[in-house]
Amino acid sequence: MNKKFLSACRILALRTSIFGLTLILFACDSEPINKAPGQALASVDGEEITVSQLNDELNRVKIQADQIDQAKKQLLESMIDRQLMVAEAKHKKLDRAPNVMQAIERAKMQIIAQSYMQTTLSQVDDPTETEISQFYQEHPELFAQRKQYNLAFLRFPSQILNDEFNSVIDSAKSLSDAANWLDKHEISYVRDKIIRAATDIPPQVAAKLQNTKTGEMFLVHENDNANATSMLVFVKSIEKNPATIEAVKQQIAMHLLNNKRRETAQAAISHLRSNANIEYLHDWAETTAMEAIQPSTKPLDTKEAEMPLDDILLQDESIERGIGGLK
């Protein structure tokens, strides 16, 4: 695909995201914010947009060096559009709408929490050479004894799985047998093939491959949402593909560092909780009754419901964004 086209897509996506953030940010004028000093690039009804503001927007995205000038122009126009929308929204007093004010307050708390978490995680030491070597030795299936798989697969909606199709899959000698059934019933699917090392294959597929031989097929479910898909995978060949520690050292180091950061984040929150006076104002029955009247807008999905509480804790946005860096 053309690199200029991809860059244009990234810029368009960024511009869209700037529009999307408008409703969260525009009502913060209850406490005037001092703009960072810098040369003004534009004035929108008296409100200046400065070089430092534009550079801040530019730093939040990855743009190729030869596309920076074009990106700056696009971003400046986006910022002008945003300022116009903010001004009109304020004129219509949309900044005082309860849902907008609630979103702003949540965004402020999230940013402050992320800042705390990033500061806490910045103190985590990088993995040592010993730790990296130990991880490499403990996981030969990922490195020293790593395998490369040549796979062919059919991807289709999980909802079409029924007794008839399952019977076809069980008796199929090739992907074509299953594809013929899908064609007969006019069901759309994707047929493709990949060659991947074990470390580059999705976990649910890699788990099945552990006990699968060349020439065998297996069914795997990729997700559990409303648009769930499944794959029928045929193993064409399996080859040895060992990786030296030098080749994967950086990858292991990043994995171990992120693990350390998550452990540190969990410990930090546990410490804060232990020193805080937390009172639950309703017992479980009352809380459940209240939620039945006004259900959460973000219910716990199936995977989260099956996760240990500590794992659910680590899904918190402030932790994950703190690990990745405050953006």
C-alpha cells in the first residue's frame, strides 16, 4: 500500500480523534488555563493557537520525517476547527450540560491518576542480564526450541456453527471440504495462509498447536463478542526455528519490564488502599438492586468475569496508560 496514502490515513484519523476529544475538553474554562508561551500561528476570534500547542499535538502521533510539514498544516486546520466548535458549544452552553461536566471531571481524574502511576513506574529498574537469561532458559518452547508453522485457515462467523457444520468439520479431510459447505450455504468466509513462528501466533492458536501434528486440523474461537469469529486451521508443515538469546534479548527485556511495572502498579494501589479509609455505603444486595435500576454503561464482559480480582484491577486505564507512558 502507498506510504503517502497510509500517512494521509493516519493524519485523517488524528484529525478525527481531535474532534472526538472536543466534548471532553471544552468546558474546562471554569479555571482559566495559562497557555504555554510561543509564537502564535493563528487567531480564532481572538483565541491564539501557538507553536507550542501545535508541537504538543504533533508529539502525540508518529509521523514520518518527510510528512511532518504536511502533518503540521493538517493539524493546525484541525485545531482551528476544534476551537470553532468549542466556541460555538460554549455559546450554546453545552459546556454546562451535566453529562459533559461529568465526562470532564472523569477525564481530569484519569489524567492525574495516570501521572501518579507513570511517576511511580519510572522508578522500576530495567531487567538484568541474569533475569533475561533466566527467562530465556525457562521457556525453550518460545526460543531455543521454537517452531515455525505453515498454516492454512478458514475464518468465518462463529454464529454459523451448528450440528451440521460441526459434523462436516469433524469428517473433513481438507479445508476445501469445509469451504464447499460454506459456499453451498452462501456463507461468507476468509481463506488464507500464514507462516509464523510460535511467538508470533495468537495464544489461543498456539495452545492448540502444542498437541497438533502436520496434516491435522483444529477449530479455534478467536473472541466472544457479538461479532465473534472462529477459525478452522490446517497445519501444512512444522519446522524448527530456534532463536538465539541475542536475537530476542530486547523482546524479553520489554516483556519483563512490563511485568515488573504491573507488579509495581499492583503493589502501589494495594498500599494506597491499605492506608485509606474506604467505606462501602450499601451492602451487596442494595448495590445489586441499585444497578438493576440504573445499570452500568460498561458491564463486565465474560473474560473479565472469569478473571481473578487482581487481574481485573490491572485492566484499569490509569495503570495501563501509566505503563505505556502518559500520552
